[in-house]
Amino acid sequence: MPLLMLDLDNTLVDRDAAFRHAVTEFLAAHGLPEEDLAWLMSVDAGGYTPRQSVAEAMTERYDGTVPADAVRTLLDRGAADRVTLAEPTRDALTKAVAAGWTCVIVTNGRVAQQELKIRNTGLDALVHGWVISESAGHEKPAPEIFHAAAASVGASLHGAWMIGDSAQADIRGAAGVDAHSVWVSNGHRWTESTFRPTDMATDAASAVHHVIGRRRTAR
């Protein structure tokens, strides 16, 4: 069975929208200015800023006005409790599995937080498995995490595909293990000049359908 690896945040689920919603509620609950939404989203950087660094920045900015446990709750569960799986993405994954693909989520992050997202959205019932950087001991784009993903389901990276929104983590990572890739643009332009994805798509559902179609065409 061919291997299809998929990024989680801002690929399968709209992590930024979920975190933005959580931050908006957080600011309102603590009487903080709405203008801080842009600041917090910038500090968070789409989840790529280490949690501890975000916590330290918030503690410094809100010293004495926001309880530490409120900051911890926002960073640990804010996005995880609010992410949803869009029906087109759910349908595409279902069709990929039916077409014979072995689907594995490959994500950077902490196990507790990422598994909460996977289970809350029902992705655990759709994919064959997942590999999270905290438990794997390696982060994308390191080749080791992709090898771990393949090994976790007894699959080969030969002919494998990777779908993700991050040029560095997902597309460069796929290139490092000679896997094909689809970059999920989310409305952005490709700006890297030293490497490129195999294909591009506007969203995860389109990317999955594209991969399925490529395999059928190749037969």
C-alpha cells in the first residue's frame, strides 16, 4: 500500500483559526485590549514559537494581571479544544484510504496537545497512525521523523507522498527522503528558490484528491 504522510496544523486542521478564537476569548475574559490579538498571533507564529517562549512573553506583558494557569490553559488547550475537521478533508481522507493509501499524520509538537487535536476531530478513526516530534525525538524536516512515520505502519518511503503547508518542514523534509510532495498554499505564494514541491494545492482536500488522481493516472 502506498504511503501518504500528512501534516496536521494548518493542513488537515485550521490551527491558526482555532488559536485566534481562543485568544479572542482569553482577551475578553481578562479585560485585555482587542489589539493584543495581533500581537499574540505574531508571537505564536502559527505554533512554531516554542510554548515556553510564548508563555514567557505573555507573562512579561501581563505580569500581575493574568493568572499563570490561564496562560497555561490557553497555550495547552486553546487551539486543541477548538480545531475542527472540514467535511471536504474528511471525505478526501476517506477516499484515500478506500483507494488503498496508508495515511499517517506527521506533526511537530507536543504529544498531549497534538493527540488531543487528532482525537477531538476524529482523525484517529480516519488515519492509520501518527508520529509526533516530541515522542519521535526529531522534528520535521529531519529525515528521521519521516522514516519513523513509515516504520510505524510498516510502509516504505519509496513512492511516498507528503502533504503540508510548511515549505521548510514539510516540502524540504519530503525532498530529504526522496518523497513526492504537495504544498498546501492556504492563499500564499511559493517563495523558495532552492527547492519546490512536486505539486501545489489550495487546501488539504484538494491536495489529497490530487495525490489519488496522480496514482490512478500512473497506472
